[in-house]
Amino acid sequence: MEGVDHLAHERSKAQFDVDEMKIVWAGSRHSFEVSDRISRLVASDPVFRKDNRTMLARKDLFKNTLRKAAHAWKRIIELRLTEEEAKTLRFFVDEPAYTDLHWGMFVPAIQGQGTDEQQEKWLPLAYKMQIIGCYAQTELGHGSNVQGLETTATFDPQKDEFIINSPTLTSSKWWPGGLGKISTHAVVYARLITDGQDQGVHGFIVQLRGLDDHLPLPGITVGDIGMKFGSGAYNSMDNGVLRFDNVRIPRDQMLMRVSQVTREGKYVQSNVPRQLVYGTMVFVRKTIVSDASCALSRAVCIATRYSAVRRQFGSQKGGVETQVIDYKTQQSRLFPLLASAYAFRFVGEWLSWLYTDVTQRLQAKDFSTLPEAHACTAGLKSLTTSATADAIEECRKLCGGHGYLSSSGLPELFAVYVPACTYEGDNIVLLLQVARFLVKTVSQLVSGKKPVGTTAYLGRVEHLMQSRPNVQKAEDWLQPSVIVEVFEARATRMSVACAKNVSKFPSLEEGFAELSADLVEAAVAHCQLIVVSKFIEKLQQDIPGKGVKEQLLNLCYIYALFLLHKHLGDFVSTGCITPKQASLANDQLRSLYSQVRPNAVALVDAFNYTDHYLSSVLGRYDGNVYQNLYDEAWKDPLNESVVPDGYHEYVRPLLTQQLRNARL
């Protein structure tokens, strides 16, 4: 029980009000109370057990996931949970399932792209789960390039129907979650063909399976695409393959809020602006950023608690060994990830505000901020998911050999999370979209067009191209205005350099093709500036609780100065800081690690995750790691028998030299 004493002692060191930090993390007292109540409800329900996931065969795992999803829906109905509470319950059940795509993609697609009449018809069925939907966009041959999709939807004016067809093998829908075995309907993205003309990619509601027998409807071939990375992980999800053989659907099942096909087959644009479609994209990407903070904080919680329990080396004359968390090498790897978890949480909060703002502007037919909002959400999706995937793996390594065990919770967390780097836009492709917007913004400065939103700093281009921070000693880096301006200067100089270099090529496309690596780095610099500035803006709000703001300031400075250290080449080569100032930043960073050290366990306690949700022997709240690691080992099916299956067939003959000699 030694580990229990370690964590109790660690918690006694906290220099801030942990309960108040829990509220700051949750976003509000109400959100905290909902999260706390629902997480404990899930943890206490035996149906939602998770500890055997990695030991189940695929079929058993999938069936168990269906059982959990059905039980979750039953509890939602019985307890009359609100939409917020129901979403929270599904989050804490913590098992990828067909419901994720139903609520996260199918329903929002109809809400964003369906007419009022289509919403009145389909949404009540979806809300009651009388139909189950998925989002069938990605194909075997095309993912990020949506405009390259090959599935066709050809209008037949004689029968007032669309004919949905998969003309090639590569046009097979591939990857949609929930499609493989469960979804009854899908929003299918296909090339609209009217009167022989290709009108581009549009969405269609297509029924896939019978509502009575669940069999695929005529002309539809559908199934699961097979095992994926990890043991349990995303294998609880039925990612699917789908092909259409001239499947007919009524004309009114094309999502027609933005564009329509008339009874006569004429393609017309609605008076509803096409830009409204981007509202759904902003919604999905802001959700992904919030999910990144959850996954990252989960990994950091496990690694931090275990780092405080684990002792290695440093003993003198047989004395107590050193806690791993006290090694500077461990702190320099772990604490920036802790800071990143908080940074991503706060930028996710800001994106929720941005989504509301964009939606209101779109409804008022104000599209002025839309390109910037689109670039911003694309970039933050890329930045946060890449950083989180890398961080989960780093947390596994921070836990040493035991981190490789499934019971640590980290291998499965990584396997579940890492697809986020490619779904909803490949991360490099998204960064290139951001870079394209930055280059365009820079090129328009000469005409006097004022940058907006997260690119407003480019309006001060003359100043930022020349500015140098007044940093004479390490403590000078503890000024938010200094940090923000240094990050603005770096992003500005990299964007301006890219714009100049691109302009030297015969065409914009040639320039982008040749300079894509530089453009990606400029986009990363811009996105990191956004996260840093939004973290600082959060700290300018009224934050209650003893010591809470001080700890958040430390984390904010760690996040910013760690990025400065990591991308030192950018900051120095562009002349934003001197080598001496870089050295001072590193000195200050080490000092900040020492200040966070006594509060580290309490800072991850503020995430308020139950042991059930963490699903990690190493990250247990009580710190009793070793006894539970030992007990967990004996639960493995391989230990059900002392002598393993196959011993008498393959091992005993070897030991008794009874195997026949064979010619080689």
C-alpha cells in the first residue's frame, strides 16, 4: 500500500483550491456538477465495465458494445436526461460505438443541410433512434479530397428519383463508423448528375437496411472493413464498406437546404447561402479540439500519478529511491503535456464561442469572418490532434515498461485516439489550407484589406517585422504581452516569407507544390499563436479560488516557453529573439517546472476523472499500483490453466526429443 501514502502526501502539497480548479476545467459549476454526477453513475453500473475489453475476441467485443449502447439509451430514457446529460453519459461510457456517428455526424448533417421539411421528417426519427444513421463520405480512393469522390447520384426525371451508383471499386464508401453492421440509414455524399451535367458533390439520405429484418436493401452491398490497430480500441466500432448498384431514392431525399433539383430536373441554388454548410464543419472541428483536451488530460493524469508513485535510483546507503517525477528529465517531458491539456481545454471553450458567433453571422448573411473561421478551425483541429497523439505515446514512455501493458490504459487510449489525425481532414492537408489563407491574407495587405479574427495581428505587419522583446533577465519572460508579441512576430515573419517565396513562381499552385513543407511550418506557427493567445485571454477573466490563477499562469508560461524551446530555430532564424534571450527562456522554464512540481498530482486531480473512466492500473486515484498490477496479471485468459493448450502437441515432444529429424 506504499503508493497510497505517496499520493496522499502529494495531494497535501497543493498550493491551490482543487475544487475550484475542477470547476474551471469543467467550464462552469453547472457543467462540473453534471459531469461529476454522470461519471459516477456510469462508474457504478456493472454493465459499463471496461477492464476486460482487450481480452475479448472481436465478435464478443462488438456485441458487448451493442449491449452497452442499448443500456446507455435505456438509462437516458429512464432518468429523463437532458441532451447535455445524455452526451456526457455517452462520453463516460468511453467505448467507440455506432452512436458516436449517429449523434455526432448524421444528425448534425441533417440539421445543417436539410430543409425545414426534411428536418421535420427525419430528425424526430433520429432523435428517438427509430432510425440509426452514419456519415458516408470517405471512399476507398478518396478521403481528404472530397471533390474527387466518385459515387454518383443521377437524376431520373421520368420517375422523379435519384439513382445512386458506385461506378468503380475505388468509389466504394470506406471507413464510415456505424456503417458496417448497424446503421439503417446514411447521409451519402455523391456527385450529382442532372441532364448529363456534373453538379459536384452533394448529400443524400439513403436507407441501407430493412427496419424489420435489418437486411441490406436491394442493390446495396455493405459490411465491416476488418480489424484495426490495437486490441479493443476502435475495434468496437463497425467501420464499414458500402457499394451501390443503381439504388433508387426519392428526389426529396437529397439534402436541399443549399441547392435543389426541381421535379423537371433543373439544378437551382436556394436563397439560403451555401456558406451555411461551413457551420456544420466548424461544429465538428470544435468538438474534435475539445476531445483532444480530454484524451490528452487522461494520458497526462495516468503518467503524472504513476510518476509520483514510481521510485527509481538515487538511494543512498539503502535509503528510499527518488520519485521519478522529481527527475528534471521527467518534468521537462511531462509538465509541458500537462500544460498542453489545459491549453487545449481553453481553446476548445473559445471555439464553442466562435461556433455560436459564426452561426449567428451566417444567419444574418454576414460572411466576412467565414474564411478566417474555417482556416482557424482547420488549423486547430490539425494542431491539437497531432500534438495529442504524440503526447499519449510520450506518456506511455514516461511510464516505463509498465506503460506497455494494456492494463496501463495507454496503449488502448493511443489506438482509439490516433485516427483523429486523419478523419475530418488529414492534418497536413488542413495545415496547407491554413497556409493558403495566410498567404492570401498577406498578399491583400497592400490593398488595405484589414485582417480579421485570429489573423488580426497581421494588420501590424510593419511593427512585427521589426519588433524585438525587451527581455534582459529570465523573469522578463513572465509577461503575457512579451510572449504574445514574440509569437505574433514569428508567425508574421514566416507567413510573409512564404508569401514572398510563393510569388516568385510562375503560378500559385507551383509555388505551393514546391514550398509545401515551409508553408506547413508557417501554418503551425499561426495555430500555436492562437492557442497561446487564447490561454492568456482565459487568464484575463475573473478566476475564483485560492491559488488557481497562479497555477494556470505557470501552466500558460510553460506551454508558451516550451513551444519556444521546441521551435527555437524558427524564433532565432527569423530574428524574433536572440540566442541569449532563448537561453533566458530556458532558465525560466526550468524554474516553472519546480513551481509546478508540488501541485502536479492536484492539477491532474482537477480533471475529476473516475478510475472507471481512466481505466488504468497505473493512474489509480489511490496510487496502489503494484498490488493491482500483480492482481490484474492473473485475470488474463492465458492464466486460466497452469499447463497451456498446445503443450502436449508442440512443447512436450520437443522437450522429450520425440520430434522426427527432418532433412533441411
